[in-house]
Amino acid sequence: MNFVQQIRGSFPILGRKAGGRPLVYFDNAATSQRPESVLDLQQQLCSGHNANIHRAVHTLSYEATEAYEAGRKAAQAFIGAAQPEEIVLTAGATAAINLVADCMARGGFLSGGAILLTEAEHHSNIVPWQMACEKSGARLEVVPVAAGRDFPNTGAVDMEAYRAALRRGVKMVAITHVSNILGVVNPVKEMVAEAHALGIPVLVDGAQGIVHRRVDVQDMDCDFYVFSGHKIYAPTGIGVLYGKRQWLEKLPPYMGGGDMVDKVTFEKTTYADLPLKFEAGTANFVAAACLAPALDLATSLALSPDAREHERALMAAMAESLQSIPGLWLAAADATDRIPLYSFTIEGVHPLDAAMLMDKMGVALRSGHMCAEPIVDRIGGGSMLRASLMAYNTLEEVEAFRAALERTVKMLKQ
Ligand SMILES: Cc1ncc(COP(=O)(O)O)c(C=O)c1O
């Protein structure tokens, strides 16, 4: 059994059919599938250890708490954070960015300044900052990326513009590690260093980057790094916010409620120590615990030369397939460092129609503005198609995708 067959064997869903044909799941950037190790743990925890965490002294609560904290430790190890207290467990990347944006605004760290974003951010890294602007009187600065028909099509952030913008009163930088539209890996370490030289903190949105690149937050030196479990083999409903201890100490709490307090009276409440200060209410302990097996798998894949070779082969095959389709325009086609994520348009073909036809042929693609309207409006006329692959996808699936896309284009152009 070769490497990819072995991995696929542990993902039951990949054996199913769609549209009467073997499923080709190329929507991994939206959510990845879960291996048996994660599904088994979910089942075990629900059937044998279900309790509320951190509160009671009984056995079930103790076991559930242990499982939850094991998830936190797995996240800490996976991104190389110095302490478990620097890992705040949230509902997802979106929740984590909202937490930072809101606390930065309420803590007075943004007042009268600017928040710098790139043009290729997901709505989750735009809207929370717009809301923070309303609360703090700050404004947005947006740096362009080189993607589009009138630009070099590398998808690279305009670093000249970035350096210039940093000097226009910026108080916070919030940038994506890898855009969910362009698939290009941004030079985040360099961008952090440039911001830090001016004393500006940086949040990195790692929702896509964490899946395809090794992340060491201490080496990257970012102040905050966020990602979602469900894009990296874990269940939905769990996310990770890494924050440097000195920032998490400085920020005010986010939501109020159980578990985030030290002492509550009607006159005054004091708050729990990190990280619980930011974890109000009953946590999704099952999803949190599943970070451990999910990130175990991600680690073993990241360390496997076979997995890296397989990813290179998938990317080469995808590049060839996309080039073979007449009228196809690929965003960031000239990228120097990308992940296997491809957003494209096809002349004369509406992305939604194409995605529906592809689905009938068993191929799951994403279509529309993909929660990144500003960049998709500019480079894709408001709607694009996207294929995004994971380690468990195969070269045969790339060929099935190519054949289905060729047929789709012929049918829609008639
Ligand atoms: C770059 C990026 N940031 C943030 C998010 C939001 O993630 P979630 O919906 O899991 O909170 C996504 C999801 O697609 C994403 O691709």
C-alpha cells in the first residue's frame, strides 16, 4: 500500500460517492475531513467522559478537563509556543480574531491610529477590525497585492507599500499567513520584523497557513497567531489563539461568564489567570481534545518526506491540469511559494454553474466570493472557482477533476 492509500484508509468519508461517482473532495480550504483517530476520540469522549470542565471534583469532570487541557498542550507544541498559558481555546479562527480586535479596541491600544491589513484578507480578518475601528476611532490601511490581469500575477504583498503604510500611524498589523484566495505564502516573519522595528504588534491569520507550513510562533515572533481546528483534521467549533503572554496579560477580558473569573461580587469582579481569563462559559471540550490526534497526524505528515513529495506531485499535476483548460485564468499563477489552493475563472463560464455541474460529476469545489469579497471583486469579477487539496488527495483525483472541468466547460460554452 503506498503512502496516500494508507492515509486515505483512515478517512472513512473519502470512500463515499457523490453524483454516483467516487467523491473528489477539493474543498479542503473550507473544511478538511476527519481521520478515524479524531472520530474515535469524539465518540469515546461523548459516550464515556461527558462532563463540564474545570468546575467539579467528580471523576467525569476530571477526565473531561484532562482531555481539554491535552488539546491545549497539543496546540502549544504544534506551534512552538513557550507556555500553555499563551494558548487560548476559542470557537475558531474567526472567534479568535474578534477577541483580539475587540480587546485591543477596548484596551485603548488602537485609539486614533490605523490597523493595517492586506487586500487579500478573509472577511474574518476584515470585519472584526472594522468593528474595532468603530469602537476606537481607528481607521483601516489596506496594502495591495500583485494579483490580477493588470499586475504581475504573483500574489505577493507589495512590500514597498507595506513599509510606507506602517509609517502612517499604524497601531496594529493583521495579516494572513496564506490567503484563502491566492494560496500564496506571505513573508510573515519579515513583515513582523518590519512592524516590530516601529513597535507595532502583529496578528497573523493562520487559518490556511497552519495546514501547509510548519509554524514556530517564537521564530515568527508574531504577537498573535490564530487558526481553526476544522481545517486541520479536527472537528468544527474549536480554534486556537496564540498570544504572547505580555499581550494577553495587558488585554482586558473578552466575554464575561463562568470559568473566566477569580472572585465575583456585585460590587467588583476579579478575573482568572491566563488562559482562562479569555475562556468564558462551557467550552467545547470534545473538539478541543480532538486537537491532539488531529495535530499528531499533521505533525507526522509535516515530518514525512513521502508527504512532501506527494504534495509536490499534486501541485505539479494541478498546474498542468489548469493550464490545459482553454480560457482559464488562475489567480497568483506566478507565485513563488504557494500551497495547493487554486482560485480561477474561466472565460464565458459562470463559477456557480460550473461548481454545480462539477458536483454532479462527483467533484466538490468552492465557488462565489469565498468570504473574501474585496479581492475576489477586483480579480475575479465577484465570483471565482476554487480547488484546494490536502495530503489525502490523489493524482487520480486530479485527473478526474481535469476531465470533469473539461466536460463542464464544453457544456457551458455550447
Ligand atoms: C484565511 C482565513 N481566515 C479565517 C477564516 C475563518 O475561519 P473559521 O470560519 O474557521 O473561523 C478562514 C476560513 O475559511 C480563512 O480561510
